[in-house]
Amino acid sequence: MDVKLEPSWDDLPLMANTSHILVKHYVLDLDVDFESQIFEGTIVLFFESRNRLEKQSGSTKETCRSESNEACRFSTPEPCHSPVTDTRTSSSKTGYNDFAICGKGEKDTSGKDGNHDNPEQASGISSSKYCCDTGNHGSEDFLLVLDCCDLSVFKVEEVDVAAVPGIETFTGSPQITFVSEELRNQIVHELVTLPADRWREQFDYYAHCSQAPGCGELLFDTDTWSLQIRKTGAQTATDFPHAIRIWYSTKPQGRSVTWTSDQSGRPCVYTMGSPVNNRALFPCQEPPVAMSTWQATVGAAASFVVLMSGENSAKPTQLREGRASWHYYVTMPMPASTFTIAVGSWAEMKPEICSSEDLAAERSLTPSEADFRCVGICGHMEYPCRFQNPSATTQEVIPHRVFAPVCLQGACQETLLPLVRPCLSAAHSVLGTHPFSRLDILIVPANFPSLGMASPHIIFLSQSVLIGMNHLCGTRLCHEIAHAWFGLAIGARDWTEEWLSEGFATHLEDVFWAKAQQLAPHEAWEQQELKADLRWRCLQDEVRNYPEEMQVLRPNKEKTGHVSDSGSSVIKHGLNPEKVFMQVHYLKGYFLLRFLAQRLGDDTYFAFLRKFVHTFHGQLILSQDFLQMLLENIPEEKRLDLSVENIFRDWLESSGIPQPLQTERQARAECGLARRVGAEVHKWIRVNRRPHKRKRRETEEVFEKLLPDQLVLLLEHLLEQKTLNPRTLQSLERTYQLSQQDAEVRHRWCELIVKHKYTKAYKDVERFLQEDQERSQRDSFPCMCTQPWWDRGHVDAGRQRKGNGAAEASSIHATVLLFPRLPSPGLMERVVPLCRPGLTASGHGVRIGSPSWGEGTSVTGDESHLRYIGKAAVHFAYGCSGYF
């Protein structure tokens, strides 16, 4: 009997019944329509039932706890009679190039109003339909449940894979004489289980099967969070069709993609790491355990460039005049949430000088170049693994491309492009084999909600990293590169354990960046200690300003990784708008790993980390997998009181500051870089105290040149001063050229401007709001990220409900009064409408108008939050992700 899901208003439900059936491969065939702001086309899903080898009639019973069959009603399709025919005559698609689909198939246009949305489900997920155990319920049909929202589904049909020429090789017979459901499913089973060294043949057949004719429509229904499909008479997952085609389109308001214009004013669309992940881009199984491969063909106007998660550097294929298609594929099984796409008028940046040695080092290694007969070396499911390829293991720099809107070409060429090679090489020197064979890097539009997002084979970066010195660009690039190992190649089995990706990426970005700069050991230590000081200040702020239950890194404790009988689960606080600003998972995870590295010594710790990566790449893990292996590799004399239980208790399952960290910070001395900042702070305090008319013989202060992180720390200290006069602020800006520094520094500068009502510099705030995302330890990461809305404070809005259902936290349209005592509303009245159309500033603060929640919903700040008033002013109108 399945457990009833009872998510609260801010939880994210994962509805797919992955315990019964798993998607092994997706084939997407989509067109991009910028005028309508939709993707439209088909997706073909290839399944493998979890209990294929035992077709039991009395296995897991599926009981639908609805009061009547009406609660589980489905649309009834028209009868469909599809004879077994040769696909060369039944499909309009004309051919393949490296299993790329050339041309678009016929689309069902008969039922655009037939997406069968259930209006009774619009208010939430409380329907009894969610209580169904979807494995097998006696005489009832098996129910396939896919994660889905904001999609218009037109038709679902079974695919007649038996009609594909040459497919008889998977049946063990020279010729197919009789086609049954069992035969079709046997064909799919043989196809999805082909060995890794036959991946090209496998993907070629996937492509051909995706074009095969339909052999019967399937019953389906949609509700708020899912698409449910069944076939009359198919009572178990084993009997259910193992290849289905879904005709659908996205919706303009869909939460998985953003339709916008780039910095050159040209239309574009991209996945931005939504809290609902990819379920509003295509129907899928979102639980991490549903690891699959995919291939996708996307048609667009010939003037656009399509970038995507894919192992190949795709080139456009001409379809007809003015139209082209792009084809990408992935052979490493990944969660569907990691699929990423960006379509726009992107310009590619290329190095001005590229040596023959560089070209040789970056030569693309295709999976076919490896000897994949070494089965058993890796612990993951079989796929063409780079860790088994001797050439790949020594490849320090993988092939890479850099794209950006046309108007940012110069900035990319100057700032970003020179950093890619040293950062990739540094990452390889620390962790070894790059898990992915190539990398695209894209500077995304200005409304991207964070500084970066990592996906397989592609990284999104904010334009904010291009301004100022290369420090911010380098550290952010290193952070996203680190996610190739931690977050992508090694993923969290339970999404609540976000620290397993973000803690590692935050810790590793410092190590990668120091090596990329070729710093001497002492210089690297100083830089990393200064960064630790900044993060310590931020973590202290975190635990003071957020609910205790949201400060826990392993909130499900002993139930971590558990799912319901069907495989569905709930991500606690997954849709909470406050969570996007929280950095607890980044910071506590970072400090835990730093603590462990110090206990073992860097050499021992990073040698272990390489061993851990080699053991667990291509797999999903829980915290105990890492900690148990680590402790097994620690010499007894260094282990002392370390145990999995103690680490759980002190670091992962408690709120607040971990006691070992508190002890360590109290005992430590400031690093040299921080001490120099302290001296500069005292100079500025003296300057601020001087009278307007000074004595002529009074000595002028001489200020040192500071590094970007030192500047951040300086401004952090000055923000704690009650008053700074306009002369001091003017001198501060001139001394350090603050308006020309990177986004981290300028963010603190804008806080000072707003806090002290320094009207002469309001133009800097306006520029920041219009052009920048602030620096954040928090980045957008496909499996974990959420959508930003406001800065920290006492948030009452998310806990208010209207009627029977809570407003969806990922798309808040509330009446919000942000910080009633926000200074200088005139600034906000002028700036806010420029940054986000539809927002107006009036009275004492900023109001967002729309009636989804109760009247007067507010975010208030008391004296202890005075510092964050400035953050709100420079932060919220653009929805920047995070605040440090």
C-alpha cells in the first residue's frame, strides 16, 4: 500500500512512479516558435520495467483510494488502426546523419484544446488521484505517472518499434511474422540493454524507432503536477508499452524556460534552473533515480544557434529555406532535471592564437575511441565511460566553445576566454579525469537569476562576471566546472542533501582558482583564508535570519533517500521562495569539507577525493556514502572522535553553527590579507570622524591597494558603521574606483549608497539593478535551484493562504510591502519600473501588485536587519539569486 503524499504549500512533489517503470532514453523532436513563445513537437520515451523478469499477478497491489472511478477519469481516444508498415513509407522524416533527425514529422493538430487539464486540480495536489499506488491493482490497468506541469498534451500513442527495418535482429528471428505487445517490449528491452561499445548502433535505432508509426492511442489525463497514462488491458508495468510517443507543446508561462531578449535586443529562450526543473519543458521522470540518456533535435529559424546538454558540438542542418535543425545526444545516463537548452542569436568567441599543442590537447575524444570492454572497473550502470579511456584520463583541457550575445563579444574575448583553459587544467590537476568530453559556456541574458548554472556539457554564466577584474569570473567559472564532478557525474540520491553538490563546488572553487592563478602555496593559503572569513560572516548572518528547520543539511535524517512504494516523493521546502536566498547548504557544506581536509591534511584529503570520484562517478550517493568511505581511509591516529554519527549530529542534522566550527573560528588568528583590511577600516573610520574643515598640517591617509575579496571585506566592515558622511563615501569611491569593480564589490557599494542616502551615486544603484546579478555562493543548479524573489527579512507572505490552496511559491504574485522603512523611495520609484515592468514603487517601499494572496502581505525589517535594507534595494527588483 502506497503512502499518501501530503506536501505542504512550499514542498515540491515528484510524482513519477519510478519504482515500477523507468525511462531509459528520451528522443525529443521539437520546433521553437518565438512568436508564440512555445516549444512544440514530440517526445518518445523508451522504458524498462523494474520487475520485467517476474510477470507476477499478485505483486504490489495498486489501490486507488478515490471514492469513485470519477476521480480517475481519463480522456478517451478515437480508435486507432496502425498496420505494421515500413517506416520508410510511413514517416516524413527523410534520413539520418550520425543518428540526427533531418526534417520534422507530421504533427497532430486536431486537438490543441484537448490537453485534458483537470480544473479540479488547479488549486493543489490534494486529489485522491495522488494516493494511487500505480504498480498493479488487480483488475485495474497499470497507470504510468510522469512529472508534468504547464504543458498542453495533445495525444499519447504506442510506438510500433517492430515496424523499423532491421529491428528483427533484436528478436532472435530472421523475420518478424507476428507482432504482439510482448514482442515490441522485448525489442525495446534488447535495445536499452545493448552494451556500451554498441552505443552508436543503439542511438541509431532509437532515432529510427522514434519515427516509427503509432499502433494505438493511449488513455491519458493531466493535473497540476503530473501526466497519467494507461492502456486498457495492460495491468502491470511489464505489460505496459515500453515505447510511447507524446505530442505536446509548452506554454508561454511555463516555469521551466524563460522567453526574453538578450543584451543585443534579440529574442532568446533558455532553461534557467526553475524550482519545477524540466517538467514544464517535457513530460519526464524527475526523481534522481530515473537516470536516462537522451537525444534531441530542435528546429529553429536559421539565424538562431541552439545550445544544449550534449556530447557533440552540433552544427545546423538545413531543413528548408530559413529553417535549420540542431541535434545533440548524451550517452551518460543522467537525471532528466539536468537537461538544458538555450536558443538565441549567440556569437561564438574563438582564441586569437591557438597553438598546435593546444589543438592536440583539446582534440575531441568520441566514446568510440575507448576500449569499453573493461566492464567492472566502474561501479555505475554500463555506458561509454571516460574513466575507462586512457586518452581521456590524461586530457587536461577538454574541447570548449564560448558563446555570448553579439554586444558582449569584446568583453568575453578579454575576460572569460583566457580563463577557460587554465581553470579546466586546474580542475584536472585536482580531481583527474574530466567526466564530460566537451564544454560550451554561454553568457546568458541579463534576467538570468544567478551568476551561473552547471549542466552536462554546458555552463551558463551571468554577464556580471565580465565586469571588473577577472577574479569573479574565474571563481564562478571554477565553481561551475567543479559541478561536473560533484552534482552531475556524482549526484545526490535525495535532493534535500544539496550540500553534496554545493558544499563540494564551493570548497573546490578556491582550490581550482588558486591553481589556475599558479599561486605559491602561501599565497593560495592566504587567499583561501580570506574567503573563509567572508563565508564565516555570511554563515553567521544565515543562522540569525532563517528558521531553524531550514538550516539543517540532512532534514530527513534516517529517512533520507526514502520514497513511497511507487517511487514518488516530496522535496521539503522545494518551492519555498526564501530558500533561494539561503546559503546554508553551500556554507556549512564548505566548512565541513574544509574541516575534514584540515584534519587529514590537504595531500591526503585530495588523494582520497580522487579515489572517491573514481569509485562513485556515474552514480547517486547519500551523505553516508561519502563519510563512510572517507573514514575508512583516515589513519587511526587522525580519526580521533570522528564518526559518521558524530558528523551527522554536529554538522548535518542540527541547525545553527556546528560546534566544531565554532571552536575552530574562536581559536584561529586572522590571515595577513584580513589584517591589512582591518588596518584600512581604521583609516576610513578616522577619515569619517574628521571635521569638514581640517587643519592644513593634518596628515592625509594613505590607503593600500586591495584585492577584490579584500574590498568586499572592507565594505562589509564599513556597512556596520552607523553613519558615513557623503565626503567619506565620495572619497571611498574615488580611492578604489568602486563603480568599475566586479559585481561582488559593487553590490556592497550599492548597499552603502542606499543605507546612507548618498544621492550622488544613485546612478550606480540604477546600473546595478539593470545590468547585474550580485555575487552569490548560491548558483542555479538544475537539480536544486529555485527562483529568486526578495531579500531576507521576516517573511510572512509565504505562510499566508487564500481559500483552500496555497499560492505556488515558485511564481509569487503577491501584494508585497518590502521593508516599510526603506530609505529614499524616490530612487525606487525611478529605478524599479526600469528593471522589472509591472512593478511600481510608491510610499514607503515597493509594491508588487496582484491578488494571489491576502491583502497587505509584508516583509518587515527591524533594527537588526537595517544592514539588509540596502540589500533589498539593490537586490529584489531584478530578482538576483542569493545575496553574497
